[in-house]
Amino acid sequence: MHKSVRPLSIILFLPLVALLTSCAPTIPSVIGQPLADAEEKLEQSGLRVSIKRKQGFDDPSGIVVEQDPQAGKKFEKDSVISLVVTQRPILTGSFTLIDSDINRTAEGCSGRGGYYDIKASLQVVVKDEKGAIIGVGELEEDNYTGKGRGVICEFPFSIKNIPKAAFYEIEVGRRGSLKYSLDELNKANWKVDFMIS
């Protein structure tokens, strides 16, 4: 009768593979955590983090709502984990002043005469359908173009973390307001533009 002999190297190698595999670290769960906490935890575990933002109103802004790979999976050091983080809408836009009587100084562009109040730092207010203030920002430094008649000053603005409402009223200083429905702002990608001349 012929006896089969297993090579010793295979017998010793299999338990070593099982031991190394069982000691591999596992991905921690960061669902429901603020982004900064989640990043710190994952980076301390030896993972690299990739972030995608998901606009919506259902969860507080800046919270991890998805991760891939899922928690509990084994990983190698420097593996990449993708996180999806909630973000409430950011309202962006511009306020453009077109006039021949514009003041240009080292501090920037500003209106004169009847437009004296139009300059960087002019307040931008967002109200909901009940008139409650739900966001406040200000005009930023202008983008200046032109000379003489028809000088244009364009002041960008952005307001973060806008909560859900049926309607929005956006007002720049005392220059009147624009009204939008939630659907209209979604279709416009939360960008609005004012112009006065």
C-alpha cells in the first residue's frame, strides 16, 4: 500500500494565512457621525478618506450617511473608504450694479448717489414663507469691469446651510427682494442673480 505524504510547507503555511487574515483590521462604522470625527477615526485606523456631498434637508448638515466599504470588512493599510456626507443647500448668487457713477477705490467698488449703500459687506437676508429669517450673508468683494459709462460691479455672495421651506424671499440691503419656491431654487441649482442699473 502506497502512503501519501503531504509536504510540510503546506501544512505550516495554511495556519499562518488563517492567522494573518484573522488579525487584519476591520473598518469601523462612522455612519451618523460628524464628518470631522469620522475622518479622524478612519485616518487613525490607517484608511484614506474620499468624500462625496449629498444635498438634502432630511439629515443635519455635515453628518456621514453612507460609507463604502461597509463597517466590519477587513482592509489593508492606506485603502480608500468613500463617505457620503449630508449638506444643506448653499445659496449662491451675485448682485450686479451697472452705472456710470461708481466709486472705485483700493477697498473695492461701490455705488454713489442713489446707490451709495451698494458695496461689499451689504447684508443678504433669506426668509421663509412665514417671514422668519433662515439665512444671513453679505456681498463679497466685487469683480470690477469697465470704464466710464456703463461701469459694472458684480458682488458675489453665498449663504450656507439653508433649511427647507416652501418659499424663499431673498433680500439684498434695502434693494427689494426676489421670491422663489423650493422647486424653482432646486431647478436653478440654488443660484440667484440680482441686477440694478
